[in-house]
Amino acid sequence: MRESLNIPENLTVNTLLTELKKYIPKKDLLLITLTYEFADEAHAGQKRRSGEPYIQHPLTAAYILATMRIDLPIIVATILHDVPEDTEVTLEEIEKNFGKDIASMLKGITKLGKIKYRGVERYIENLRKMFVAMAEDIRVMIIKFSDRTHNLMTLDAQPKNKQHRIALESLEIYAPIANRLGMGEFKGLLEDLSFPYIYPKEYKKVIDIRDKILTDEKKYLEEIIKLGKKELEKSNIDFIDIHGRRKRLYRLYQKLLQKGWESNKIFDIVAIRIIVKDIGDCYATLGILHKLWRPLKGRIKDYIAQPKPNGYESLHTTVFCENGKSVEFQIRTQQMHDEAEYGVAAHWHYDEKGKRLPKKDVGWAKELASIQKDVLKNIKDLEDIKVDFFKSHIFVFTPQGDVIDLPEDATPIDFAYQIHTDVGNHCNGAKVNDQLVSLDTPLKSGDVVDILSEKHRKGPSPDWLKTVKTHSAKTRIKQALSKSEGNVWWKTIFQKEDEKKKKEKKK
Ligand code: MN
């Protein structure tokens, strides 16, 4: 059974070099040594929260990408990824030493910035930042995913509340983006590493279920793989690989939720993956399996003729194997496999023979542009996830960075009363993200709101009652108005409002 990610302990630059030697010519590796020395010197004296020297972090992030056989410039940029932001070394110096291309990737990473965990994340703002960076250079996201993966692997060193926030953000933002980009490997890693921090009890339960099935089925699957191999050899299909693959934990968790935790209703907790030479062999293999074992109705999926929206291609089928047990098979070519694991990153990936994958004939630039447009269009879906998750609340910030929680479409006046009754009563204007706005402007998540107050202001305006969204602001405005004696005209507004409500109730 294939393990997902194994990071050697006490990783050094030599561990990284050994991995890179598998696909990068030796003469190019001097650059890695030099880059490492440059980054090591820049981060000298800095430590991770875990106590490790800081350089272990970029080094491990680079190693993760090397195991995916990612192109050299991305590896170089990954080793340097925290240098411009966390050290004295400037982007100009990096450009002088490493050239324009590397510097521009680092500029992208720096623009993404460290996400400031003040209360709840500035969710959409972060998301947009990420899409902007992605639109400029998708390679930046590959680096970011690797960076985040290592941060999740070392999350135990962080304080509890930070653990939760980083894991949640990875699950809700990073993993869906990785999925959209077809990067199954990163999507799986990000989800499975975040999973225990968000749903610890469920995580244990899912592990137990999966481990029990793995021990029970191990012998059986080995037997099936043997039988399958024999049959393929008989038919002269020369397969590249047959291996068992276990379902990722978080995926399994979601399936279990769908099926009311009845694991016997899930057919692909373990599956057998067959990698063959070309598309013709994919269909031939499917036929051979179906001749050998009877397929389960409705479980044959042709993702080659009809790829998934993120580009995933494969043939899936579930068959009744020996003793009537059902087993899922996934059949694909090496290229489909690489694209499923690495998605857009596959274009910076070297295949087993060391050659770079052929680029699609549509033209790389064109394809990239269309993927990005698609992704940007889909930002709405991600916002929908957000709305689900945050219900219909927005989170806005004081200029000091405190988070204020408000209902959707709340105004600066709601915000002012949320801070303090006096701030509300003396509110005379508002700046949102440094722009003067009218007091009935609906606020959005991530806005920074600055209330301008006028000490001598007599009190709230009755008009505010028409636009505020929070119950508390309404009550306080009414209280303040009723205190100001002799004011009769506002009473008519209350009356009108009450009448309107009565009418609405009648309807
Ligand atoms: Mn980092």
C-alpha cells in the first residue's frame, strides 16, 4: 500500500539533493547548494516555534516539491520563499543573485503575505489576494501549498487557537483551490493534515474504521492484484504499475457522513489502481477486468470520455471479485496519473524517464489563462462555502485590528454601536478602508472601519433606524432619542414604523 508523504527525519540539504538527482541533471544542482547557503545565511539565528533552526522549514517545503519532481526554478524559489519577508535581504538583492524569474515568484509570495491571524481571518481578502497571485503566476500557489503543508505538519508547536485557525483555513480555502487546480496530492495532504485539528474525535473514528478494513483486506487485495496481473500479462497488456490505494482520510470521513457511517456502503475505501501505456490499453484493461469479474451496475465511470470539471481523467469500475467481494479498480495512463496527482503543477513536473511532460497542444499560455479565468469565476462558489461556514455573518475590523462580528449588510452605525453606545450616539461619519463613506453603506467582511465622532453631537438621527441591521443598535438609538426631550418629530417615525410592521404581519 502506498504511503502518502514520508519526510525523513533530520532533513539536510543533502537529502534534498539526493531527491533532486532523480530527475535533475547533476550540473544544475550546484544552484541548489548555493541557494541553500544563501537562505541559511539569511535566516541565521532564526528559530521555528518548535525550536528547530528556521532553514528547516523552507528546506522541507522544497523537499516536498522534489518528491513530486517539480522543476528546478520552483525549488529554488521555495528555498528562498521566506527570505524577503523575514530577513534583511531584499527582493532587489535576490534579483541580482538569482535573476528576474526567481525574484518575480518571490514577489508573488511576498504579496500573498503572512496571513495575520487577528480573530477571524480576513477571509475574502485573503482569498482575493490568493487569486491575484495565482492569476499572475500559478507557480506561486505551488510554493504556497508546499509551505502550508509543512506548516500543518509542524502545527503541534503552535498554540491551540492558532492550530485551529490555520487548519480551518487550509481545509476551507487552500484545499478547495488545490482541488480546483487539479492538484489531488496537495488537496489530500492539506485535508488530511488539517482534519485532526478540526474534528479530532471523528478523525480517530475514521482511522479506526480504515485501519480495520486495511488489516482485514490486505491479504485478499494482494491476491486480487496477483490475479489481475496474470490476466493482463496473458492479454499482452504491459501495465506500468498495479498498486493498492487507500482512500484519503478526510474524503472517507465525508463519504461516511453521506452514508450514515455505514462503511459497508463505501466501495472504494481501498481500490486497485492500474497504470497503463495509453488510452487504448485503459479500455482494453477495463474489458479484461469485466470478463474476469462481473461489474457492479452503475459503478462504471468513464472519466476519460467525460473528465471531471477539474480535468481528472481515469476509468473507474467496481467488480465482484473472488468470493463475491466488491473491489474498485481505477485505470489510467501515466500522464493521467501525474495530472491527477499534481494538476497544473504537472507542467513543471518530470516524468519517470526524466523528460518533462509534453505540453498540451492548445498552447500553454492559452490554457493557463483559461484555467485562471475559470478559477476567478468560481470565486463565488468559494464564497458560498464561506457563507455556509460563517452563516450570514460578516467580520469587520477596527483600525486597531479587533474583530467585530455583524450581520450581513450591517452599516457603519451598527459597527459604532457595537463598539460602544457613546461611539454610536456621537457618530458623525465613517471611513471604510480609508475612504469616507455614507453611514448607510453596507459593510463587507474584511473591511476596516474607522468611526468619526463629533463630541458635541446631540444624539443619533432618527433616520438611522431605517438602515441599521442590528437589534442592539436599534434599541440604543430609540433609547437615546426618547431621552432627548421635546423631540416630537421622531415619534412619528416610530409610529410609522410600527404601523408598517403591523401591516406586514397582516399580510
Ligand atoms: Mn513559509
